[in-house]
Amino acid sequence: MRAVTRRTFVETLGATAGLGALTTASAPAASSAAPGDGEADRAVYLAGDGIELAPAAYASLLQRLTADREVAEDNYLLGGEVEAFEREWATLLGKETAVFMPSGTLANQLALRALAGEKRRVIVPEMSHIYNDTGDACQTLSALTLLPLAANAATFTVKDVEAVLSRTAGGRVSAPVGALVIESPIRRLSGQMFDWAEAQRVCAFAREKGIGTHLDGARLFIASAYTGVSPRDYAAPFDTVYVSLWKYFNAGQGAILAGPKRLLADMFHARRMFGGNLAVGWPAALVSRHYQDGFVDRLKAAVRASEHLYAGLARHPRVAIERIPNGTNLTRLTLHGDAATARARLRDAGIRMPAPSAQGQVTLGVNETWTRRTGAELLTAFEQALA
């Protein structure tokens, strides 16, 4: 197994930069260094879950992370840094084992394949990523039948699940439910969370019925910052859980799927079958670990700054605020008057806000860059921009 050092990193950078260095289209590029690393950039980005490293910043960060230590390179995601990273995540989430995946889409589907087994029906939230945003992948690639619950809502109940099982049991042909998914927070509902008490009841009921449970926890650590429930406690009622490595850990790509060894010990075979065996995963593992350590505490600080801002803006005559019920880091504002000028003034002050609609509506997203100003500084900047 080859060790990656400062010297070998320069040689391998050209081959690996594409694994995570591209800035996503969902938010602008931000800081060139991690929060707390003494970065000169004090810009606050009022959109996106992470700081969205630009390619040059990503490459610079990787060079720093490999400068003073040897990194054991993995081979098609096996061994080396990735194996150590998987062990850390299994402990972090309180599961027996964890598997690195190139994407959350693949992590979700392989978890459901394993959980469902020969019982091919899977209960999913109607507003979930799995049901809406994967192009019928579960149906086409894994012969799973998705049963959506809770139309336009974040939470379904034990009674909802009982109704599905009753209807399934009454069919002329046996087609039992093998797995159940909860997504929380839900992107399509602007970060609204599944009711935590009901989620625990649903999981307990599913376990009684022999139904596997999976948590699509792509934004799980964001939920923890808002609720105080640890990622480990969130994962506990579920057989398997997926967490994104790029949405707010800024790794550029990758996901973690954690769960019992009986399901995941040989998951690398299915990962390869689905074309998910990247040549190396160590860059994503290094960057993710750099940002995940202390992330919840840092985001809590950003949340405090945002709440100070929202409290002040709620009293402003030109601003209307809509909070998401049981929400997380997204909040909707309506700016009355010349919203474009207000946005330009904020940009001049180093605060980057998404373009408002013609009606002055804009959705703000709290991320780590909000800690670059105090809540009072953010409020002052908005008041000056709206003057």
C-alpha cells in the first residue's frame, strides 16, 4: 500500500482533483480554508449547507493535510485511509461497520436492497429524495417497489404504516414490505425534519414486524446542531443510516453508509457491481474528517448568529420572515422595496445573498461562514443595505 506524502501528493493531484474539487452549482465558492484556520476571507454566504471550496482552495487544503503526515492510499476504496475512516464513522454513529460510498444515491439504494432482501416493497416518504430524485433507480436497478407515504409532509405515523401493511396483507398475491425509509431533514420541504418522537415509534413498530429501517440522514449533522440530538442518537433506532460527506463537510463527493456487519460486511461487491468503485477515496476522507471534527459546535455558533439576525429583521418594516415548521437551516425572507439594491449593498459589505425573486423573496441557508460575523454585525449590515 503506497503512502501519500507531500511529494507524492503533487504527483497524484492531477489524477484525483476531479474527485472533489469542482464547485457545485447550488452555492457560490467560498473560503479558501477551514473555519478556524486563519483564513483571510470574511465573506458570509447566505446560501448552501457548506462553504463550497473552489478547486484551487480544495487542492491547497489537501496539500496542507498531507504535508505533515503519511496517508496510506486506499486501492479502489479498500484499505488505507478509507478503511480507517470507515471505522471512525462506525464508532461515530454507533454501528458495527461503515462503508464509503461515492454518492448518497448509491448508499440509499444499496441499503434498501440489503434490508429488503426477498421482500421487495419499501415504504418511503412521498417527498423523499429516493422517491423523487433518482429516476426510478430502485425500481429499475433493484426491482424494489416504493410505497410513498405522507403526501407533501415530513412525517408519517405508525398508523400510516399499519394501513399499508394491512392493505398489503389483503392482496391476492403475497408481496410483503421489507424495508422502511425515513429522510430527515427533507430537502424538498426546505429542511423540515421528521418528527423525532414519531420516528422512534415507527422504527420500533417496524422492528416488531420484521421490517428493516433506513435513515436518509444526508443532513443529519445539521439536524443535530438545531435539536441537540446527537448523530449517534439519531442513528440508534435505525438498522442503517447514510450521511453525506460533501453537503457540509465539503469533501466534494462521497457518502457513508453505516449499519450491521451482516448487511454491510460484503457491500463492496455490490458497490463495484453498480460502478461505484472509485480508484481512490483518500482525498474525500481527509477533507471530510477535517471539517466534521467539531462541526456541530461550529454550526451551533452560526445558528446563534442567524437567530440574532432574524430577531432583528422581524422588527424591520421592509422584511417579512417565514420560518420553516420543525425546520433547520433554511428560512424564507421577503424584502419589500428594491431588493436588488439591498443585495448589491450586502455584497459590497462581504455578505453574499442569493438573488431575490421578482417579488423580493429569497431563501437563506445557515452554514459555517455565518460565524465570520457576529449576529449584531450581520443585522447592522442588513439594516444599512435596506436603508
